[in-house]
Amino acid sequence: MIKIKQKSDLNESEVTPEAIYHKRREFLKYGSMLSSALILNTVSSRLQASVDVTGYKQGVITLDEELTPFKDSTRYNNFYEFGTDKSDPARNAKDFDTSNWSIEVSGACEKKGEFMLEDILQGMDIEERIYRLRCVEAWSMVIPWLGVPLGKVLQTFKPTSSAKYVAFETLHDPTRMPGQQRAVLDWPYVEGLRIDEAMHPLTLLAVGMYGKTMPNQNGAPVRLVIPWKYGFKSIKSIVRIKFTDREPPTTWNLSSPREYGFYSNVNPEVDHPRWSQARERRIGEFFKRETLMFNGYAEEVASLYSGMDLKKFY
Ligand SMILES: Nc1nc2c(c(=O)[nH]1)N[C@H]1C(S)=C(S)[C@@H](COP(=O)(O)O)O[C@H]1N2
Ligand SMILES: [Mo]
């Protein structure tokens, strides 16, 4: 796996004094939200035996931008399985039980079957990655995720040469996900990536954030994070992964094909039919800021799309 070097990355050699400084600064910066996170965690730990993230590697990919406060990134959510208002998921996913979570792996790979999440993650280093998250609705956040590169996980299933795409599916269980009792979307929520996008070292299989196990409203116990794509590609609470030879259907494209394409790369030059994508509101800020090409990750990912007309493949 290639290690992505960013301008903002720390070198191993300069880690000691720098890391302490960053850690301290981070602590001061989200001291109060951390204490609320700790409270949340003790309350919910009896209900959910989710992924243990202790001992994660810090500073793997950092970003010199203010983190979005924990209370915003856990109270302003899109997770339609738990309601369509931004405040619904925090309330309605509170008691969502994510223990004994398994993922079914199928399609063009050698190792197929149903695997416990803890077995899939066995022996893999969990790392922290601070990424921008840009929603197609023109707001954004900066979130310190914890997870493992998706590509590392996918390799363990030994995809074959006909694996050109990977399809993902969210849990479908209206008794546990009350939002699925209404036909707001075609359940289950499905998403997909081209295999090179899925294997790209920036693509993360996330199991936590802010040093903690993933909160339910953010997609516990396991979700994707693809920082250069609109947020809806980052599918939550995954129960199925399938390697395929053709482009898989995706929920928002099925719902409104003219507005949402398969690629959905963040692009300030390609507007949504109903609004501009040139600027965004960073949650917690008053003035809008410019949206960056590929959400600021062009250096790392632009080559995946060379020669493609990004207006056509939106
Ligand atoms: N299963 C599922 N995954 C989902 C969604 C959803 O409604 N259902 N919403 C998406 C959208 S539109 C965004 S912006 C992000 C939001 O992630 P966050 O709540 O952790 O910020 O999750 C994405 N993943
Ligand atoms: Mo979104």
C-alpha cells in the first residue's frame, strides 16, 4: 500500500515534540466535546459492544483546519434510516444495537462468506485520519475519523480480475431502523465504487471518530469515508460487500438520476441542477468558503479520472 504523503503530514523524525504540541492543542481545542464524548460512551457501552479503537495510530493523515465540534458532527446528521431531519439520527439511533455485526462478502473474489466485523479487522492497525466531509447540500465539516484503509480490507477477500467495481449495502431492518418504515428512499441504501477508487489509499473503512468508537448516528459500527466525494457516497452501517464486473446501482442515483451520478466527486465547477456547488458552509462558520476541486484532494485522486469529462461523469 502506498503511503499518501500530504503537505500536512508529520514525519516520523519530527514526531516527538510536534506530536505532543498537536495533541495538546487538540486537547485544548476539543476538551469540552471530548468530555461529552466520554459521557456518551459510558452510557452507550452497555448497549453496544462495538469496535474497540483503543491504541489507534495518531497523526497518520492530519489537516491544518479547525475540527468540527463533536456535538455538531453527532447532532447534525444525514442518516435517513433514522429520520430525515438533521437532528433525527442522534435521537432515533440511540439504542441501535450494533453488537455481533457481520458482513456478507460475495461476487468476484476468492474468499466469500459471512464474516464477523471483529474478524475482518483482526490484526489491522486502526489509524486516525482527519478529513474534510463535503455534503452535496453545500455544507462541510472536518472530522477526525478512525479506521483502516478499505483497500487493505478488500485485499483479504482476494478479488479476482473481473472485480471492476465494489458494491456496498446498509442494513435493512425497519424494526431497528425506524426511518425504513417510510419509503423516502428505496431501501436498503446501496452505494458503489470503481475498484481503483475503493483501493485508493485515501478511502477509509471507518469504525470510530474523535478517538472513540463510531457513534450510532454516524454509521456504527462500520461505514465508508471517501473524502473527495460528496458525503452520500460514504455509506453507513454496512452489512454487504460485493465485487462485480459492472457499475452497481446507487441509492441517490436511483432516486434522482439527473441530480446524482455514480461518481459524485466534489467539483465546484459542476453545479447541482438546483443549486451551485462553488461554495459551501463549513458547520460552525458564518461566511461561506470556496469549495475545492475533489474537496482539496486533487493531488491525490485527480489521476483516477484523467481523460474523463467530469460534467458527463458527475
Ligand atoms: N446508509 C446511509 N448512509 C449515509 C446516509 C444515509 O442516509 N444512509 N447519508 C449520507 C450523507 S448524505 C452524508 S452527508 C453522510 C453524513 O455522515 P455524517 O452524519 O457522519 O456526517 O452520510 C452518508 N451516508
Ligand atoms: Mo450528504
